[in-house]
Amino acid sequence: MTLALVPGQAEQYCTFELGGEHYAIPDFCVREVLHDVAVTHVPSAPRFMRGAIGLGGHKIPVVDLGPRLGQAFCSTAARTSVLVVEVQREGIRMRIGLTADSVGNRVLLGSREVVPAPSFGATVYMDSFIAGMGRHGEGLVLLLDVDRILSASELLAAEEFAACAEVPTGLLVRPKALRPL
């Protein structure tokens, strides 16, 4: 993923909130935004996995972003918003779902609104997938590099666990509010 650092150009981002913090990911990575989605629990799944959803005949692993973003809690809500994004890591390309408390508007951020990410400390995993910070309105949003939220081995594990999920084929997600891109 590249940030909008080319003078005179802006990149569109999809914003969302999780645990009271504001985040954004490049809009071109987002395939769908699903609201009020039931996520199927997958027994013995890795801690970062919230579960799986069925979408268009495919089982999509859903990542609980809270712990990934340094938040102490994991969401336990039965239904949640999910951003379905396409990621690529070390030759592996797949779709994953990312949890969000709420999904905001699309915003355009140019090179003047984007600043490098601060260091979160040598031992904090977030350094690897925080691509920068964007000035938006009166505040800042953390810009995430979705390709780096999970390692290649974590992507494979998520895909394997999602494949095992008991997602009824007759109940594949048909969201109430699907935001076309």
C-alpha cells in the first residue's frame, strides 16, 4: 500500500471507529462494508480471529482489530460492522473481514494531510502496519496498511480456520446496508 505523498494528488480513504479511536484504510482495498453482521465463532481459532462470515459463496475470516491495534478488549458483540478488504502478503492474496464499531465517510487525504507514523516502541507490533497519520477535520486518523495487519502465516491460518467454519450456505451474508464501491 502506498500513501498519498505525491504532490498535488489525493487518495481516498474509508474511515472507521474502533474503541473510540479513528482509523482509515485506502478505499481501493475495501471491497464491501457490511453492517449489523452476525459473525460465526470458529472453535480453537487463533486469538486474532473473531470468526467467519459467508459472502458470495465464500467463507471470509474476520479479524478482531481491537487487540491488533493495542486495545485491551476484544469485541464480544453478537453483531458488528465488517469491512471486507483484499490483502496481499508474500504472494498470498485473499479477502478478510476487519471489525469496526462504526464505519464513517470516505475522505480525501493529500500529501499535506498525511504525516509519517510515530514509533509506538520497539516491542509494539503496530509499528509494522501503521502507515501514517492523516489530518482530518479537527483530529487525526491512523492510516492502516491492510497488507501488513496479518503475517503470511496468520493469513494462511485464518483462511484454514474460516474454511472449517459452520457458516450455513443458505444464510450467507446479505447485508442490510451494503455500500457499493
